[in-house]
Amino acid sequence: MGVRLSNAARSAMADAAVDMIDGGDAAGTLKVYTGTQPTNPDTAESGTLLATFTLDATAFGSASTGVCTLASTPLTTSGVADGTAGWFRVETGGSGGVGAVFDGTVSATGDGGTIELNTTTISDGVTVELTSGTFTMPVGS
């Protein structure tokens, strides 16, 4: 039989995970890449870096039933290369943090990715908008 988490435990764990993003000496970042998401956040990035969003000092709101929602959306930045967004990684900003915290799927607004962009077709020098994002602590197995 697998382990299952209560909503209170899931929320506390989700809050701890997103607090890691705020743990560096600078704002955390969300980086969007082409290609396939790596095995886990400890695996080196793959694909081409398309855009980097600088997150707020408190990147996510407090969890509710294990889900934290990205604060202060929409966020905008400029593309740094041409390509189709395939996945993203969230990292602690600056030094003193843990580096990569989590990664996930990207979709266009309304299509249900972990994060949603105004478009998944990104061009160098063109504005791209991060319209929403969440971090969800799984229930268990």
C-alpha cells in the first residue's frame, strides 16, 4: 500500500518547496526551453533557452490543498532565441540557494500546462508573457 498525504501535509510541503525559490540572495527565475523535459530537476538542462522570467521576491502564494499559484502574473520578458517552448525550470536566484527547484510542462494560455504563456512560439527579441503557473504537491501513491 502506498503513502497518501493529507491536504495539510501537502500544503506544508508545497509551501516549503516554493520557499526554496525565494531562498537565494536574488529573485528566483523561471527559464523556458525547447525540447523534452529532462528526467528531473537534478538533470542538466536540455534544448535551447528561449526566455528567462525574473520572479517576484515571494514567487508563489501560500498553498491551498497542496497547490501554490505563481504570484504577480502576467510577467513579461523578451525571447533570447527562436523556438517552440517545450518545458520550463524554476531556480533559486543568485547565490545561497539550492539552484533548480522544479520543472514542468509549458502550454499556451488556456491549454492546461503547469505554466501557461501567451504563445509557445518564441522569437529572439519579441515580448513573451507568462500568464499563469502553479506548483502542485502530489497526493501520494
